[in-house]
Amino acid sequence: MPERLAEMLLDLWTPLIILWITLPPCIYMAPMNQSQVLMSGSPLELNRLTEEQRILNRSKRGWVWNQMFVLEEFSGPEPILVGRLHTDLDPGSKKIKYILSGDGAGTIFQINDITGDIHAIKRLDREEKAEYTLTAQAVDWETNKPLEPPSEFIIKVQDINDNAPEFLNGPYHATVPEMSILGTSVTNVTATDADDPVYGNSAKLVYSILEGQPYFSIEPETAIIKTALPNMDREAKEEYLVVIQAKDMGGHSGGLSGTTTLTVTLTDVNDNPPKFAQSLYHFSVPEDVVLGTAIGRVKANDQDIGENAQSSYDIIDGDGTALFEITSDAQAQDGIIRLRKPLDFETKKSYTLKVEAANVHIDPRFSGRGPFKDTATVKIVVEDADEPPVFSSPTYLLEVHENAALNSVIGQVTARDPDITSSPIRFSIDRHTDLERQFNINADDGKITLATPLDRELSVWHNITIIATEIKPRFRGRHSKRRIARNHSQISRVPVAIKVLDVNDNAPEFASEYEAFLCENGKPGQVIQTVSAMDKDDPKNGHYFLYSLLPEMVNNPNFTIKKNEDNSLSILAKHNGFNRQKQEVYLLPIVISDSGNPPLSSTSTLTIRVCGCSSDGVVQSCNVEAYVLPIGLSMGALIAILACIILLLVIVVLFVTLRRHKNEPLIIKDDEDVRENIIRYDDEGGGEEDTEAFDIATLQNPDGINGFLPRKDIKPDLQFMPRQGLAPVPNGVDVDEFINVRLHEADNDPTAPPYDSIQIYGYEGRGSVAGSLSSLESTTSDSDQNFDYLSDWGPRFKRLGELYSVGESDKET
């Protein structure tokens, strides 16, 4: 309490002491030989001004300038006296008036125009404005004429300790690695004080920690925060709150202070090894699990975080190292055990593995704390499963000659049941792979036989799929007989490739249709044509052909043959002087034999045409007619002329044909036949007895009643004499007789196709739910019928049923 009272008294008397210190420069001094302003002055400034006056030769002035000072935040009952202006021109007769202008003149500072006293009439704040520039002038009281030129001076506001330090960037956050040594720098903070740093200790700051010991310390002058304890552990405490104080007046009593907070977070380092949650893990897995399936997970916990907690997992020992593998999950930080190779319950039923978890990122500073790894044991039990059959080979390759006999065995596939029960296996062919059903398989022993003949030239390879199905016994009851059935859930498939081997079953023949041309002016021994042969077969050693002429043409007087090294044949002319007028075409049969076992042969005929050639052997014409062409007219010109003639003849024939076959009616008539009129009407009529709704007489042909009208579209083979028709009757037409006459004429006219026909639609059919809606052949009246059944025919007859039901109700009403 006494200490607090002393601080209050010091705060109260400090402004008074400062005021007392600053007042002496403002005391009125005795008059001097020169006119002067009575205020604190500087001899240097006085000498400088005096020197300037001497150089400029100006009139002698009495202004002696110095700075005036006023204390900030002074709030006395009366305005505070800042200073006084006076000139020796003022004899005291009150004929001189002082004028003040500039910053704050009249509003902040006020001058007594008679005495020249300057007062501060408002409370000043140095932090808002530190100094004011004013202008003073002495004028005549009556005329307001300047007695002296105006001059500027400065009033400075003196500082007091009225602003507390502030942390402009607070609150602060910083990090420091855990396990750091003593004195590790964390961060530094900065506070600012708005007071004048060059006047007293108002802006001299000293820093200290109010909260946060004993973990951290701070430098009083620089505000650098450091660790005060070594080896702080993040896993024990991760975050610390530090309260920092900045105090002015050099930290002495009575100074103002400000505080801020600093949150220090310890960052992680790898100072903890991984540790398995348990030393023994148990997993079970079916033997038919798919490769790569996750069997189980193991996890080693690490108190560190981020990359310092990352661990890699490995299988370091055990009897299943070849069958299992372990991978690391970076997200979950655990190890996933997966299957690498197939399991077999019948071979081995359990496995034991030893897994290890080790940190990926190791800090060498903490390597002395021991190995950053841990181990655990994993036991895996294999469960029995109903496995599908297993073929003895993943694929099969069979070979068969294309002339193999039907039902002959071309190969065999085998499969077994890997389960302990060793169920029997039945085989079948997937017919989607053998659409033509060329092969069969024995369901019991898997022997594949040939069902249809093969042809290597059509297809060399046949790819089929064999299905093996496990047969399981099924029981209906305890005392029931056992029933064998296929277990379609356990099916295996295997591809079988069947290669068809070649046999010599195709005779060689010409590779293409050859036609040779022989020049009339050719020379003996000249090669007329070179031919080659082809064979659909594919012998192992390649093709080798033998060429010969027919036995009866061995001594051919016109041509001979020569075998070439490239397995081709050249045909040569034995003599010259061939004449196409004597013989235009020669046919040369050639026998081609292959080298198969047994060899096959065929005879191909080469057509040799005699042609006229130029002197250099270029074929020009091969037709005999070329000899009878006029001199100077070539074959091309003759063909063009002939084509033009034929085109003209075709145009003439078409023109004549079109003229003869003009579009005329089929029957010779003067006027239009009334039967071509179509009369449409929408009323349903009154039935068979209604003879007034339509005049049936319009069906008559007035022009054809009395005689037969011949047709022009056909030419009758027989002459037909029409029967005398009935006379036209204007009224009371006998329709039945008219129709019978026309029908008799049509039936007995062998030259008339059925251009007209009469169809009777008196029967609507049967089987319809709706029955007949026609009024024809109705034996009952409307009043005897009940139309309620129309509502049961569906939405299409709904409206009709409503109409008839309304009608019935109206009748009853």
C-alpha cells in the first residue's frame, strides 16, 4: 500500500516538476539596448541573426528568436502561459498591438495584443502534433501599420508519459521442436510506445514474462523468447500459453505497461518407436481365396505424428514367406497381409509369420534411445473349401490329320478334384466354341473324338473350350437312396487348340487363267508364255511341280515346254510362219504333278491365240476380220461406226413402240364409264330393306348393256360371242339378274382376266369378344338388348357404353 501511494504521488508531482523546469526561460528579463522578445534564447541564434543584419545592412531589429515550449496534457483551471512577445519600440504607452498568426493561432494559442503574452487555451497532445509554427508582428494600435516585419517562431509540445506500450501484432504464435536444448530461440515480439523516445524514459521499454515460467524466458531489452527447460516432450504437453509484458519508464515503478499472449506449440520429432498393440495375431482364410485378397491387418502404434509416425511393415520370418506378403497403408498406418500364391488345405492347414514394423524416418539425434522398430507373430489358419476341378495342364495342343476317320480319338484332357473327397469329374465341350459340332468328348475319360470331316484348306486351327464339372452326391433323407447330381458351382474350363495337319489331297493347277498370244512373225524358240502352278496343300518341304504334255501330244509340231528353276513353265514356239487365217487359236493341254505321297496331278489347258504384231513384237490385232477391213480404216474406227448405227436403230425401235402403245382405256367407249365414279357416303343405311339410300342403277353401263365391248389390252385367242344383254329398265332394276348376267359373262370369257371381282363380306368372323355390331341379320330389337357389357370391353368402349346406358335409362323413365 505505501508503495502504491508513492507511485500516485510521483505521477501527480511529475508534471509540476517539469513545468517548474521549463518556466524559467519564459521570465521577463530587464530591458536591453535592442528590441527583443522575452523568451529563452540561444546566443548562437542571436549572433547568427546579428551577422545577417550586418551583412544585409537592414534597420536594427529587436527580435531574438528561440523555441517556446509547452507541456502536453496540461489541464489547469486557467490558460497556461507559453511566453511573451515585446519590442523596445513599445514605450509602454499602449500604442503598439501584437498580432499572432499561423498554426493554431486564435484556436489553440491566444496572444494579449497589449502585453504580448501567449497562452495555450486548449489541452495539447504531443502524439497528435509535436510543434506549431506561428508568425508574430507588432503594428500601430491606431493605424494597424506594421512597425516591424513579421517573423516566424516555433512552439514545441513537451512530452509526458501518457501512452502505454502496445503490441500491434499480437497475439503471437510460435513453434519450437520438442526435446530442444536449453536456451533455444522461439521467437521475438515487439511493442511500441507513442511517447517521445528522446525525452526522458517515457518510451524506454522493458519486457518480462507474467505467465509461462518455468518453461520459457525473455530478454528484457530485445524481447527474444527462449526455452527455459530442456527436453520438453510434445507427447506430454503440446501447447503452452505465455503472457508477455512491456513496461515503459525503463521498467521502474510508475511506468505504464501493456501485455500480449504468445502461444508456443511444440512440433513433433521422431523420438518414439512404433509398438504393436498385441504380440500375437490370428487370421483365417479359405483356401480358394483370390490372389491379392487382404487376409488381415496389423498395426503398430506410434506416439509421434505425421511422417515421424510412418512405419514400414515386412515379413522377416515364418513358413509362409513365399505365400504371403505385407504392404503398408500410408493413411491408416497399418500393415495389410495379402495372399501371393494359391493355398491348398490338403497340403498345409496353417502358417506362422513374424512381421516387423520400423519407422521410415529416423532422427539420428535420438538413435541412442533404442531401435525404432517392433515385431509381432501372425498365425494364419487355412480353411477347407469346395474347389473346382483342376486340369492337368493350363492349355492343351492337339494335332490331327485332315483325313482322319470320323469318331477317331485325336487327344485327351484330364482333370481331378483337389478336395479330400475327390469327387468324380465329367467333361463337356462348350458349344459356343464349337458351333459346327466338329468334335465330341467322352464325358468320363475326357477323350476328344472327331465328329465331322476336317479340311485343312478351309481351317487350319480349331479352338474349343473343355468344361470339367465336379459331380457331388446329394441325399434326400437319412434312409433315402443317394442321388448323383452335378455341382454347377464348381466348374473349370480349359482351352484346347487343335491343329489340322496337311495331307496331299489337292492336285496342282494353274495359278490363274492364262491366255497366250503368238505373233505371226515370231521366231522359232521364242517364249510365248510363262505359267506357274499352285497347290492348296502345304507340304513340309515346299512345293515342287512337274510339267509335261499329254502322251498323245508329246511330239507336238507347234509348241514345246521348258521347266524353269523357279518352279514355273515356259511355252516355246517350234517354228515360225503361223497364220491366223489358217488357224486362229491353239489349245495346249499341260499335265501338272506335285511331289506328294502319293503324287497328284491335273491337266490344265493353255489357250494360244495367233495375233498380228509389229516389227518389234507388240501385239496389234488378234482377229481374222482385221484382214477384210478397208485400207486406211482401223478396227477402233469400225467399232465406233457400228456402235452409232446400233444406237440409232434402238432409238427408232423405241419411238415406234411408244407410238403403238399409247395410254388408252381398256374398253372401247365413247363416254366415260359411270363405274369409274366413286360415291362416298357416311350413313350406315337401313339394312337389306333400304332401297332408297343409293340408286343401284348407277352400276349399269348404258353403253355396254346391248352388246359386248372388246378389250384392247389383250389379243384374244378365241372369238367369244357375247350373250344378248337385258334391256335397260329405268325403274325397278333387277339387281340379282344383272349381277348373274355379268358373272356368267366373266366366267365364260376365256380372254378376260379378272379385272373386276365381287367380294361378299357378309361374315365378320368368329372368336371376337365384341361380337357383331352390324345391324344386318339382327333378329332382336334394340329394346330387347342390354348394353351393360360394353363397360367391360375396356376404355375404348367406355364412351359407347355410357351413351347406350343413358338411352336405356331414358326409355325406362
